[in-house]
Amino acid sequence: MAEAQLSGRADNPAACPDCDPVSRRQFVRTVGAGLLAASTPIFGRSAAAADGAAKVGPSPSALAETAVARFYKTLSPEQRKLVCFPFDHPLRSVVKNNWEIVKPKIDDMKAEQQALCREIMKNLCSEDGYERFMKQMEDDDGGLESYHVAVFGEPGTDKPFEWVLTGRHDTLRADGNSVEGVAFGGPIFYGHAADGHDNEDPKHTNNVWWYQGEQANKIFQTLDEKQRAQSLVAKAERDEPKTIQLKGTLLPQTGLDISGLDGQQKAMVRDLLEMMLRPFRAPDAAEVRECLDLNGGVDKLRLTFFKEGDIGNDGVWDIWKLEGPAFSWFFRGSPHVHTWLNVARKA
């Protein structure tokens, strides 16, 4: 179902202006708007190996990736014309909050192919994360079968490849570390309008991702007056892909410098990061940790809360951002949760 059908936006078109679905044809014409090529390297394993990069992250023989290879083999020539692309196609590196990377839905495929897509999705997640994503997809668009998948490159060979799932509140990837040095195979998006409600209550009742927001606000509660003033910004950043472009040495000195926190507060930030990683499989989480470590760890991060979008005006900040030189996690919890994430070895 479209966003308006789920939330009643036909009567309130301004409620979530960035949630409208985008067709592949429309999207190809405006591909630059969601493309993070400036901040996300697009190269295969051979280029990374030549640079001596360690291979931390999912391998081509991981469970999700081997299922991708089996899925690819089941596609008929007609299906491949619709859902398969060269590895270097620009659509591969796009991230959006609600879009159709290809026209066919998973529901349009054969039963075996639908089952393989579910298997891929299950193996991209932790057990807890899979349950959360299934609840999110059911609320947001009637279930996994309403989403869209595309394949880039040639899974099951020694060539780079990537499987991308898109739809309402998701852009997720399985790449077997084909995009070396970039966690998750590129920037991702996850979100949720709990129980189909576009405008959530202040407690985000039944939102599968709000536990992350609760942890961020626990950190805010430990801050002294000066730290709160440093961390709190009036106007929120825009709900769009460029909010997570990696800035490297150009990282703005806004928000709260994590290096200035005490040991207990830093431990709470680490807990927040682990809560972010909890839904995802272990190899992807390991790659995120490695990328963070290579860029100075938690001490190089900055935490910013935004007054704008405070649902219920209760001082529990619904929109916040954790950012470092090559790490950007933007949690926009108003009017419901939109989460943008980009992590790499280098900006």
C-alpha cells in the first residue's frame, strides 16, 4: 500500500512529504538525488585487495550470499531483464526511504524465488532483527512480498555482486564484501510507522526501532547543563540521503564531543552503538566496529539532538544524530521513525 493509504495522508499531504513511493522510471531520471558516490567507494574486491585491505565483513560464502546466488540462478531470461543490472550500475549505490528499485514485487515472483528472498532477508539479520523487520514490513506495506529486489553483478562467481531490497522504510543490501571497506555494502535505510500510524504518539508505542531512541535519550539525561547546551540544536537536518554523506576531516564541530564524556557516559554511547547493530548479522556488525576503530573509535564521534520534531513537546528528543569522520547515523523519529546509516573505512 502507498504511504497515503496507510496513514491517511490524502487529508494531510504535509505529514510526511518524503515518504511517497518513487517508480524506477521516475527514479532513474533523478538518480543523483539519492546517490552517495561522493562518500561511498564503488569498487570491487580486486581493487580493495590490491590496496591490502583486510576482509572483515560477510563473505561470498555467507548464508545470505549463497542464497543470493541460488536466487540468481532461478531467474528466467525475462526476469533478468527486469531485475538484474551490471555491478557498476548507479542504482546499486542509491538509498531512499521509500522507492521501487525495480517494478516487480517479490509477490510477482515464483514461490521458490519468494522463499529465497525471505531466506536472504532472514540471514541478513539477527534473530531479533528479523522479527523486527518482519513486523515493520507488515505494518508499512503488508509484508515482505510487497517489497522489491534487484541483483547487480554475477552472484555465485568470483565477480562482485550485490542484492538490494527496497520498499517503504527499507533499503538493505547483501554483497559478500564486494564493496570492500564499506559496511552493509553501502548506505542503508530502515524505519517504521508503528501499526501503520503516520503520526506516532510521544512514546512511539509498538515502534520496533524506538528502543534505540530511548537509549540515546538516556545519554542526554546524564548530561550537565553545559553539555546539554552543546548537544542540542534547534533545527533538524533534512530527511534525505545527503544527511549521511561522510565528512572526514570536514566533520562540523557541532553537537557533543564524545571524547569529553566520562567513562560511564562513553559506555552508554557504546551501548547505543551495540543497540544499533543488534538487528543485523554478526559479519556486518563486525565490519561497522572495524570501520569505527580505524577512525578513532567512539572518541571521534559527536552526538547531536534536535529540538525540532519533539513529539508531545516532552523534552524526549525524537530526532538525533551520531556522526564521526566515516560514520553517520541519523535517527529521525518524527512523525515516525526514519533512520539513515552510512559507515566506511574512509570518508
